[in-house]
Amino acid sequence: EKGIDLTIVQDYKLAKDNELRFEVEPNERVKLDLVDGSAEIFGTELVRSRSYIFESGAKIAVFTWFGCSVKLTGKLEACYVSKDTPMVIYLNTHAAVEQLRKTAEQEDIRGPRILVVGAQDVGKSTVCRLLLNYAVRLGRKTTLVDIDVGQGGVAIPGTVGALTVERPADPVDGFDLKVPLVYNFGHTSPNGNIKLYETLISRLADVFNAKCDFNSQIKYSGCIINTCGWIKGQGYQCILHTAQSFEADVVLVLDSERLYNDLKRDLPDFVNVILQPKSPGVVERPRESRRDARDERVKEYFYGPRKIYFPHVFDIKFSDVNIFKIGAPALPDSCLPLGMEQENTQTKLVPVIPGRDLTHHILSLSMAESLEENVVETNVAGFVVVTHVDTDRQVFSVLSPAPRPLPRNYFLIMDIRFIDIH
Ligand code: ATP
């Protein structure tokens, strides 16, 4: 209970269908206890035997279907009870997709593939978490596909990936991220390399399809795809590309009527496009707080939640590894060999000579064992961050969650930096 202001205690009694929303003040911690009745946080049921401790900046909603009493201890930035939630609508969506899973099971066909789209801060990730939790509570094994490179739901920002959810998210720590399938993208917006982004989405879809062929429970349970909030111009094209690659059955549009109408027009008729409200509880995050959240995510990767782990620190010889970046600068059209398309350069592997400018960059360690494999489309084993480069000794120092020796030696450099001031 370190860091919790024990002198501030508040009791709340919630009527059925009400939601208690709170935000933890920066550098404070807050304890939540369920005293009576039943309640859930983003679809995970709370138990009375545990105190839930939330860290600085957490934005939480405790919802109850039947009524409950809870106790909050610690300093809160905002805290209020609301009756105004779209939870019944979301529950109905869950019931409808669960029906599709049942049909899939009976007819041995693919279960529902749901694409969740909307602008920034409409609660896309939260709706995905809710639907996944409700599914797993019924014994489903639904796969979360996260292509929101700004937040990096299954790994760190700048990645896309997939995770089959086999138990509900922890109310504090979220889903268990021990075995996700992760691909290196390298940027925090699809804009950083659209061609690569689309290539990786197609790749994820192929891998998910293969998994469905192999495991019928995964096939019937379907998937839920969390996207990023870029919904205009090329961002819109990426949504279409994703719907097509995954052959989405349902597209859940949060809050944006315009996006809903555009998708209805542009997607085939068999795709069920539905418009649903966002929760008034979703907290808007300014640019700065998004950046902080990204940093926090990377820190958590290396140090674990609440800094319960310590990363390893060691040197790597330049000669022991190969570092690449993805994408070569485009040549003027007139310099291109006949028949070669300009965009091929965007997914090309380019060797990088290690130098001081590598400092603070995050590197993805590819699972590829040889350059004969398609390194760009191979999943990654994990990440290191370069803390120092010594060109005289021809070594660089890294922070790594895994000890030496690393299992592979092809690194992909990300356009994302992390400065370790823990
Ligand atoms: P992005 O644009 O970054 O993809 P998003 O649309 O996925 O964002 P979320 O990450 O789901 O949005 O929600 C934004 C924040 O609001 C999160 O910190 C989440 O915990 C909080 N939040 C979501 N729903 C509620 C609610 N009902 N009450 C209080 N806070 C909430």
C-alpha cells in the first residue's frame, strides 16, 4: 500500500447499470475494494477478496449490472458516478456476435471477425477489451488483433500483433501478454510507412487464417481487430484494406456517422457495418499524454508492471549482429529499372552500419534465422534498447528483458526511442 494516501477514503453505493469513473492523480496510487454486490472493470468481474491498486494516471470505470458498494482509498483527480453509459448496447453487440460464434460452431464455418474503428479517443481499445472479456467468460478463445501502432496493445508502440485471449484481462494489468505474435513496424503512425503497414496487416490475416485451419476453437471464436484513430484519407484506405484482408464480417464504428456512411458505401453488402455511441466516460488524451503513455508502455516492457523486473544490461559486438532498417529512400522514377515499381523500396531491407545515432533507438530482434527468410514479414522475438554506442571498441550496450546470448542476430531498427531514466 506504498504511495496510497490512506487518509482519503470514499465510499460509493452504485445502483444497477451505473458506472463509477475515476482518474488517479499523477504520482499517486489508489486502492479499490469491492465491499458488496457485483461489479466489473471493462468486462472483468471484480472479486471481494482482492484490493485493486491503480497507478498514476489510470482512467477507470467500475460498472455494475446489479448494484454494488465500493471503497476508494487515495488521491483522485476526478471521480463521479454516471448513469449514462452505452454498456447495454455493447452487451447486445456481444450477444449478437456470440450468436454468430454458435452458428459457426454448428456449421463448422469461421466465427465472426469484428473490426473496431473510430476517431481518436472514442474508446476503441476499451470496447475491444470488453468484447474479448465477455467472450472468454463464455469459454471462447477469441483473438485480439492489434494494429494500433500508436499504443501497441499486444507489445510496444510501433508494432502490430495478435494474441489469443484465454482468460479475462486483469483489472489492473490488462491481458496476459506472455505469448503474443508480434511484427515490427517501427513507427507510431501508419503514416510512417503505409506500404509496410498494409503488408503486415495482410501477413497477420494470413497467419490468423492458418491458425483457424489448425484449431477449430480459435476459428469459431473469431477475432476482434483494434485499429488506430486515423480515419481520413490514407487512414481510411488502411481501414478498407484491413476489412478486406481479414474478410471482416462486422465493422463496429464508434461515434462517427460520417465514417459509418463511407464504410457502408465502400464495403461489400455482406459486411455488417454498425454505428454505436462512444461512452461519455472515455477520457480524451492530448498529444503529450499519448507520448507519455507510449513511454510508459516501453518502460513496462523492460521493467514489468510496477517495475517488478530488472532488465539485463550487456554489450553486443558490431560483428556479432546485423542491423537493418526497412525502406530505402525512393529513387526518382527516371532512375528506376524498367518495370520496377516505386513502392517496392518501402518494404526493402537496408543494412545499417552501427554508429552513435543508434543510441536510444529500440531494436526488434527478428525470429528469422537467415536472410533467405522474409525478414520484414517475420515475427519478432523481443526488443532491446540501445543505451550506448562505442565505435572505438565496436560494441553497443543494450537493455534487454532476456539475458545473453540472444536467440537470433538480425535486428530491425525502429524509429522509436526510449531514454531510460527509471
Ligand atoms: P486511441 O485513439 O488511442 O486508439 P481509444 O479510442 O482506443 O484511443 P481507449 O484507449 O479505449 O480509447 O480509451 C481512452 C481512455 O479512456 C483509456 O485510458 C480508458 O481507460 C479510459 N476509459 C474508457 N472508457 C472509460 C469509461 N467508461 N470511464 C472512464 N474512463 C474510460
